[in-house]
Amino acid sequence: MALALAQAGLARALDEVPIGAVVVRDGGVIGAGHNRRQTGCDPTAHAEILALRAAAAALGDWRLEGCELFVTLEPCPMCAGAAVLARVRRIVFGPADPKAGACGTLMNLAADKRLNHRIEIVAGVLEAECRQTLQAFFRDQRAMGKK
């Protein structure tokens, strides 16, 4: 999760919402990403999506079986859905997202029995640090009259 927080720092340096993600397989990072929605003018450029794409490229396969996705905020429906489709084994995240969380808060796509794959979920890892990173960003944005 510390590596995902480092990715969040890269997002913040770009004035993006500081969310970071890494994909791990067999103890090694095979993909990493941070939010790039603003800089890329891309609504799908969430940290998780970019990390999953990098991991798939590293493996040469869209199936990320045996992989774990670490992210600094509970994934949204798009990102949770992508993880299900990629057959990720486990998602580990910091704080829950009461507005868009799709791994147990608003819905749980990761455990939906109607889908072809289910993902183990571990919530609350480095929750305080992840939450503080997000809160500091939005506090600074409000102070500057943004967002």
C-alpha cells in the first residue's frame, strides 16, 4: 500500500485527485498507476485502470489471475468491474468511498455471484494515511478556490 500511496503522490504533483494503485504478483509490482483524468482528458484514466493496463502489458495477457490490486481508495464500479473482468485475485484498499465504492460500500461487484469471477476484498489498509492524503488535497483545492 505504501507504493500505492507513492503513486497517489505522483497524481497530486499533477494536480490530480491523489489516488494511486499497484498490481502485485508473486510479491513483485507488475503494474502501477495514478489518476490522470485531468491531464489525459480521459474519464477512464483512474489509477486502477492504468495499473491494470500496465500489469496486463507486463504479463502479455489480459488475465491477471493470481494478482492483487492495491489502491488508496475503494474502487468505483468501473474499476471494480475491470478487476473482475481481469480476474484479479484480491483487492486491497484504504478507506471506503461512500459516494462511489463498489467493493462493499454502495455495492459489491467484487462478490456479485451473477458475475463470472469473484474477488477477495481487504479494506482499511493504511486507511488513515490514505484518507489524510485525499483530505489534504481537497482542503488545498478549496483554499485555492478550485473544485
